[in-house]
Amino acid sequence: MSTTNPDEVAKTIRHRLLPFTLPVAIIGVLSAPVLAAINANSGGTTIWTFVVYVFVSVGAGLFGYYVQRPTPWVIATYCVQYMGGLFLVLGSSVPVGPDPSVVSQAIWVVIVPYAVAAVFLVMWALRHAAVAVTRARGVNTTATIESVGVDGMVNYIQHQRMTLSFTDTNGTKRYFRTGITGGFYTTGDTIPIRYDPEHPDSKRSIIVGGQPYVSPDQQP
């Protein structure tokens, strides 16, 4: 039995490690091109670079997940770029043959994951900016659950998909859909929300129950 609250200790540790999350994430992302360059300059077939990439990239991702508690878009971005980096490191270990079509196909295998990761990052940035505006000038109100149902499990906890409605400052009734983990809500319940009064139609800007709104078409 401890004389200190373990939750407070964990929170203190994460707070002290917070400034290192971005540098560590950058190291995880840049490790792929650096190790690929080492492979290319050494003639390829160096298995140790693959092992180093896995440990560095996965370790950086786990570090960021523990400290930052990132959003789904950030997690998806890092996972997809990890896949692109994996192909990059493995591809750099294979000697280049005389057939240019093989090289072209290999390049696309690397480019596509990185392009998808870039799109995910842009979507996260747009939502982050919209939520920041809502926090600064938003209006608090309550939304009514029009319908709700369980659509899956997240870490053995029910995930509910629901349709919410609220009336903005102009008297317009608006509807949107969202998902909440472990809510155990029923039709007719109310949930506090915060929205941008200058853009009440922006789903990306809505904060539901203190958390940024995640629309079905925005979830990775």
C-alpha cells in the first residue's frame, strides 16, 4: 500500500515528459529516411536498420500515446506514416534491378502511406483549430439525444452512436451525429455541448461533453 495517490504520480510524470513528446515523435518519423539513406549508402541488405526502425518508431509512438493521450486522427497519422517508413526502410535494403517498372511500383508503395498520413494530419489540424475557436468564443447549451445505439466496443467498453439536436442562438434547430465511449445514454437524455455561434453549422467545431466532436465521416 502506498502513501501517495498513484493517479497523481502518473499525472505528474506525464506533465514532466510533455515537452519531449514532439521531439520524440519527430525522431520516430525521421528515423525511416535516415535509416533508408544508411541502407542505400551501404549497399542494402542491412537487417539491423529494420530492427532499429521498429524499436525507435514504435517506442516513440508508445511514448507519445502515454504522455499526450493523442486524438484518433493523430494516432492514425502516426500509424500510417509508420507503415510508409517500414516500406521505405525495407525497400532501401533491396538492390535496385534493371527493370524501372519495379522501382516505380516500389516508390508508390512508399508515397501512398505518407500521402494518406499527410491528409490525416491536415484533418486533425483543421479540427484542432476549429475546437480552439469554440473554446475561446463558443456558446454553452444542451443537446437532446434523438436516437442512440451501440455500434461496437472500445477496450471492452460499449461505444454508442447517437444523433443529437440543439437550437442555436438564431432559433434554428440543428442535428448532428457523434459517438461516445461508455456513455450509457438513452433517447431523450441531454448532453452539454459548446458550439461556435458564428458557425453553428460547423460539425468540426462542436465540443460534446467537454470533448471535441468527432463526426462519422471524420473518424479514421
